[in-house]
Amino acid sequence: MTDQPKKKHAVGRRDFLKKAVAGGVAATTTAVSPSPAEAQQPAPAPTAAPAAAAPTAAYEFLNLEEQAFVEALVDHMIPADDLTPKGTDIGIHIYIDRALSGAWGKGDRLYMQGPWSVGQPSQGYQLPLTPAQLYRAGIAATNAHCLTTYRKTFDKLDPAQREEVLIGLSSGKLSLGALPSRTFFTTVYQTVMEGMFADPIYGGNRNKAGWKLIGFPGALAVNRENVEKFRDKPFPSNPIGIADMS
Amino acid sequence: MATRLKEVDVVIVGLGWTGGILAKELSEAGLKVVAIERGDMRTTAKDYSVPNVRDELRYVVRHDLMMNTARDTITVRNSPSQLALPMRRLGSFLPGDVVGGSGVHWSGHTWRWTDMELRVRSMYEERYGKKFIPADMTIQDWGITYEELEPYYDRFERTAAISGKAGNIRGEIQPGGNPFEAPRARDYPLPPLTPILASEMFTAAARDAGYHPFPRPSANASRAYTNPDGSKFGACQYCGYCQRFGCEANAKGSPHMTVIPIAMANPNFELRTHAWVTRVNKDSSGKKVTGVTYTNVLNGEEFEQPAGVVLLCAYVTNNVHLMLTSGIGKPYDPVSQTGVIGRNYCYQTGATATLFFEGRHFNPFMNAGGSNASMDDFNTNWAFDRAPHGFVGGYVVGAGFNTVLPIGYRPVPAGTPQWGKAWKAATAKWYQTAMQISASGSVMANRYNYLDLDPTYKNAFGLPMMRMTFDYKENEHVMGKHSADFINKTARAMNPTHLTEATARTDPWTVVPYQSTHNTGGAVMGTRPRDSALNKYLQSWDCHNLFVVGANAFPHNSAYNPTGPVGALAYWTADAIKRYVKKPGSLV
């Protein structure tokens, strides 16, 4: 493990720029700001603070029923074991809430004009719903199914029942009425994986649990020498996120 | 009412690789040039710097550098009998939307397309006879030869800092390079990148089987470099954040750090960002264009920019769209097979196998576009006899990694659950131990693959969207099977612990997931107005002061990435326009 830099936070933006950037870094600065790197430094917040403070993070978008659903879902899909903490301890539920309350959830970069038609699978997403609307409708429809089938909402099901519901959604065999269940599940699954593996600045992947699981080194990657040095050898991974270098 | 601006010599629509090259060349030639770009200005120092550029969610998943489909998109269908529906978000391909265009977020693979592409119909007919080419395969010669383009390929390779190993210098085969490439006057400006383990293992296996692997030529500077224009490159850091990202090291040849800043320093050049061209204007005769009309997207104000010469340098699909909405040239009709605008739209195909080697460490986060290996034995190798296999075209096989980040890349053997403890254990175990072998295959033009205007859907400017009708045909299916069989045979010989085999695709083309931003055709070059929109100088047959520069000019698509000929043709066209302005009229 001695090959990794010891002072992680010292290997920041400025050292990297000195090492790698050929262009003129100061070319676009205004008169008052010392350099782009300095100007973008946040207020003197300790770099580890956002991740450490997150367990009590509050919801912006999901209502109480949806919060219970999402927490149960991410803890079922990402259970605690020797490899990682459970989904809510990684912050995946918070990631999902923020994604849905933000621009992506509200349909940013999504063409939302009609007329609407189901179309062929090859034509991609054709629902008149933003991701946030799809999530909301999908949770309601899944809970309605769970109440009919098990007389409980998804969050109250036992693990075997939860598994049955998720298999049903992922295979498309569980009908959600007007809503295509696989489309809902594809969106849910994608956001769970984003919450596990996106940079921790987005609220998930807390303490880089997802990156540590696979040995992904994160945002810092100056591998010019490492290609030879670690050829067919394990790369000592203590991942660095964007906040660690900001 | 649009405000009419002062006339300039040249107006350029879109400022990526082609617009950037033409902006630099023509402003240096003394012409007054204005470039109109819908995106914003981004620079390495302020936008592509560590740490914020190292963000998979923002750049790969949320498409920060890409075209915004909420504002403008295309409609898609697989055949003329289907109802086309909007591509409501990006997926299969990713046109760029900033100054520098897709030249910012490409990964740099740069090839020289040879006469096997440029003279495709002649070469196949001469060797195999006319009947070998199916009746609905509308391939044609491009009207230009490799020999004519060679100096321009060379020029682009030097501008963009291509690292690679020559395979054929003036007819002499060079050890370690691609022996099937056409003769080049000299080697690449930079040596190849250091190969990663996956490339080395594939190279060894391909060589053992009697094939000819070589380092993939790519615009990732293998060491610090200053190009002939004085643009400075840092050395590639193998950071693994290459395609979809701007390069913080300025190691990836991109227009925003080469040709564009040089043009911007020239008083003859002016860039207008946030400006969306809605129309190319014509004079009353219809034989000349007079300039463009655009909207300032910051406040909605409309302007008319008159110009002596108009250059369409936007993405393939946007160039064709502007021609269709502006009524330039006759739209293609697949039933009567008349008209040319929208004709010969092509895409690419491919197949991939994943090989798992217990105990190996591939470190898939260390890579660059050029850290990979390729082989061309089934592509630019005319000695490979297509007759027994029954297909036109070919495929490149390669291995290595090219920006595989963890939201999108976590290979596990077949049969692994999608979630839960077993999924986690498998993900942890196999992430570092997997490599892939992939093929990229050509797509030959077909009568029923084309672009036209959609009758229903409109973009944010009230213009009809472009409609894309595309699917793979028998030729691609046959070739796809050949490529999958080859990949699987090679992979098995490498003796992996597990193998997820490559499968030849048989299902229709889909708008998800991502496949390749290598769309081509729709306003193609050629020898006669009957079946091409442009002559060999990318000059419109209909309006001689309009040039349409980019992969829209390719009459079919090869297995190779398109940027090599796109860059070469931009330099070639720049020289042609310098002649044109002295003596306006048709250049052929």
C-alpha cells in the first residue's frame, strides 16, 4: 500500500494541474481572482464533512409512503454484509430523492411534446412522464399491487415477498396497469446503481462504499506511470472523490 | 423581423472540428469569417479541469456536453411503414453541443479510410462482378481517391496529435503497424501509447492465430507535443475519463485547444455563441445561397447574416436537417429513388464478448482511446476474400478499455443476479478480472435507410424535426455473424475462466443504449448530381457557394471511426474554397 500518496488531500487540483496541463491556466481569470483554482475553492469546509453529516439528510421530493418504499427497496437490493453497508447507510435513498427533485427528475433534456404513442421498443422511452412523475406513479402502482397480493405495502413485506415483487417488475411479468412495469423498473435500477457508484457529492456512495467494493480509485487518476507499474497487479485503492480535491 | 447584419465573406454554421479547421484556414487566407454556434464557449482551464471534470454522472449519464433533446431532436423508426416517434432523450449516439462540438468528447480514434471505401462500388464490381452487390445496396464511389486525400490525412494527424505506428510508409510494410493500411508519406507524429494488459493479451492471441494486431491510432498525445500550428499538448495520463469528457491535460486533440483559439486570435474571425441557425437563405434564382438566419438563444432575437460563402459544419444530422428545412436540393424519395438530400444515411454495427480471468488484474480504470489494440484483417485487407462469406464491407476487431466507469461498467458472468448479496459478491470479484473483445462493423448504404422531414413533430423553433428511417440489412447480419464467430473463437483460445460470448445482432436498431456517434450520409459527395448532393469538394451541386462539411458527405459507413476523413476533408475543402473565392462557380 506504500505506492499510494500518503496525504490524500494534498494531491489536489493544483498539483494535478502543474503536472498535467499544458494550456494556460490563468488565461481566463478576472482581475480580482487569483486563479480559477483559487476562485473555485469553497468556503473553509473540511473535505470529509458532507459525507459524515449525511445519515440524517432530509428528503426534498419523496412523500412518506415513497420514502418508506425507496428505503426498503435500496436496503433489499443492497443489503449489509462484509462488502458494504446497506443501501440507506450508503445514502442511495438520498441520492434518488435528490435526483428526482433536481433537473433530471423534472425532465431536463427530455423531449416532452406530444403526440404520444407507445411505439416499438426500438424507439425508446415514449411515456408522457418526467422521471419524477414516473417514479411517483410507479411506486403507487407497485404498492397497490402489493396491497392486493400481500395486504401490505412494499416496505412491510418480508424479504422473499420483496424479491418476488422486484423479479416481477424486472421481468415485466408484474402488471402495473397503464404503466409499463419494465420501464419503471429500468429507471429504478439505474438510479439505485447511480446512487451506489456516482461521486459522493450527489448524496449516495457514502464513504465511497460503492467504489471500495470494486476497487475503483475515483476521480484522481494520473496513471501514466501506473500502467506499467501495476500491470496485472492489484491497484491499491483508497478512492478520492471530487469533494476531496475541491 | 430579423435584423440584417453586414455581409461577410464566409459564414460557418457550427464550430467543431470541421468548422474550426475552416475558420482557421479561411481567416488566415484573409477572408472575413463569422462562425455561428448554438452551444456555449468552454475551455480546458475553466470547464475541463480536475476535479469537476471527473464526474461520470454529469458527463456520461446526464450528457453535459451533448445536444439537448428537449429543444431539438429527431424522430426515429426502423422502416418506412412504421410511425416515427421522437428520440425523447439521447441514447444510441451523442452529438456535441458546445464550442468544439463532438471533437471535445470523442476518444480520438483516427483512421485513414482507403480506396476500399472511396472507390467501394468500382472495387467490388471489378473483383466480384455487379451481381455481388445487392440491388437495394446503394453504395457508390465517393469521387475522390486516397492519393488525393493523403496529404490532408497527414495534416489532420499532425494537427490532432495522433499517436500510432505506421504500417505502410511509401509501400514499405513497417513491423508493428497495420500492414493493411494504404501507403502513407510518413509515420504518425507521435509513437503509440503504452498498451494496457487487455490490449497485450489480445495482441498475443491474435498474433498466435496468424493475424496482424497493432496499436490503435488515436489523438491521445503519448508525450508532450506542439503541433505545426503551435498548439501545445500535455502527455496523456491514461486517466480513464476520455470519451464523453473534455481532457484536462490537453492531451486529447480537440478543436477547442487547437484550431479554434488560433482562429479566435485572428482579427478576420468572429465567433457568435448561443446562436441557432434556423435557415440557409437562397437568392431568387435558387442557384446561390445568400447567408443564414439565426436566433440568439439568450434573448430570442433573430438575425440575418449575409455571406458570400456558407459552410454547414454542424453535426451530420443537423447539416442535413438545415438543407431539408431550407429547401436546398431535392429531398430523397425511396419509392421513386429520386432526389438526394437524406439519401444514404448509414450507421455502424458491432459485437462484443466479455472474458473473465480469475486472478488477473486488468485495472479497467487506467486507459485512453489509444491504449488499445486493433486488427484489420477483416476490414482494410483486400486479400480477405468476401465471396465465400457473402458480404460487402468489413469489421475491425479490438480490445482494451475506453472510458469504462462504474455506473456503466460492472461486468459479471452470465446468470449472476441483478441485486442482493450474490450480485455484490460477483461485482466485487469480477470487476477487475474482465476484459472485452469487440468488433466495429461497416454499414453499407441501403435504399430504405434515409433522412427526411417528419410530418408531425416540431422542434423548439417550430421547424419540422428530421425523421430517421434506419435498420440493419442482410449484409450487416451476415457480417455480424462472421465477426461474432471470430471474436468467440479468439476468446476461447485465450482460455478465460468465464466467457460471455459475442452475439451477432438480429434485432432492429434501437435508440438505446449507446452504440456509436458515427452517423454518416444524408448529404453525400459523389461524381454526379443524380445521386449525390455535393461534388468532390463538398460543394453543393445546387448552390455553388454552399459547402457542407462533415460525415454527412460519406456515401456509406466503414468499420472505422469517421474523424480521420472528416478532418482530412475539412482541410481539402479549405483549399478548394481558397480557389473558389478567386473564381466563384462550380469547382468541377
